[in-house]
Amino acid sequence: MFDRDVSGLAVGGPVKYMGMNIGSVVHMDLDTAEGVRVQVDIEILATTPVDSGTYASLALQGITGVAVVNIDNGFGAAVFAHLILRQKL
């Protein structure tokens, strides 16, 4: 869930881990259960290391304004409150 603007992000957009393409955005929707947030569902490779320290953030690619979801481990400022992953086999 993102609680900030996700401009430039779209279904089909890339998901990267350490700069490598590992998947894509498969669904986006508004979640109004606790304020207004954007739910972003991603599908990633089953071999991608995901644990309790894994977080997602948004970044812009080049000058195009297209956003990419970056997956990383550790503590980050931009954090998914909950990662919803569909891992590819």
C-alpha cells in the first residue's frame, strides 16, 4: 500500500530488485478502509528473496516520468505497509 502519489505507475509497469527486472505490476486500486491509500499488487520471480525486512518504493525511470517499483531489503523511508506478492514459478 502506498499512502502517497503513485503518478507514472501503471499496470504492466516494471518491478526491480537491485536494478534487475523481476516482475510487473498486475493490479492497482484505491483502498479506503483506513484513509485513502493505493493498493499495488505485483507479480515477481519466485527466486526473489522476500522476508519481513523487504520493502517497496517508487522511483522514476529516466526523464519519461514512468515509475518503477523497487524492491529492497532493510529499513526504508518509503515502505509498503503490506507487500502483496504473486510469485512466478
